[in-house]
Amino acid sequence: MVEIKEKRINTEICFEISNLTTRCPHTNGVDLTEATLTYKPGSPKHVVNKDELKKCLEKVVENQKVTMEMIPLLILSCLIQNAVVIGPPSREASPEYAEISTISRGGGKKFTICANVWFEREVK
């Protein structure tokens, strides 16, 4: 079962995700992923709750057939979905930025993937 630990460093929030289990769509074998997700909320009213992130991961990723290359993108998707639905509607709901690194292992393979997403806003 997926586990998430949360750390706050100044204005950044870091989620350490472990025991995220998926199934390889090619072999149906079990893959295990660990991830570090760091982000800066777009506003203090749009901070993602660790338990809500966990629910999204359990629904969208956990035990699903997912290629290792897609896992970090699905984790980012869960973060962004949760950020924009909490708090009052706002153009500042999405994070300012998010950085993710994942290590996935299974079936004799290991993938390390890193991705950065930056959100620039111009509101008139």
C-alpha cells in the first residue's frame, strides 16, 4: 500500500512517496515505485493535503497497468488536480512549480525519471 511522508521547507512542500505498486502493461508483472515530489503552492489557500493525494494515487495509479515512464506524470496529475479543486476558485490554484523524481523497479528493470513543471501566470 502506498505511503506518503510530508516535509515542509520554507514555502515548499515535499512528499516522499513509497510502496507505490503498479503492474507492467507488457508483462503484467509487479513494479514498485518510490518518488520524491516537491512543489510550491500557488497560494496558501491551495495546499494539497497528503491524505487527498494518497486517495488519488490509490485510485489512479495503485495496482493499475501503467508503464514506468507514465508514473511520474500521473503523480503530477494527482497533485495538480488536488491543488485546483481545494480552496476558492482562483488562477493561483495551480502550483508555482513542481519537481518529481521517481525510481521504479520490476521485472529486472529499473527506471529513474525526473521532471520539472513550471506554471507562469499572467492575470489581467
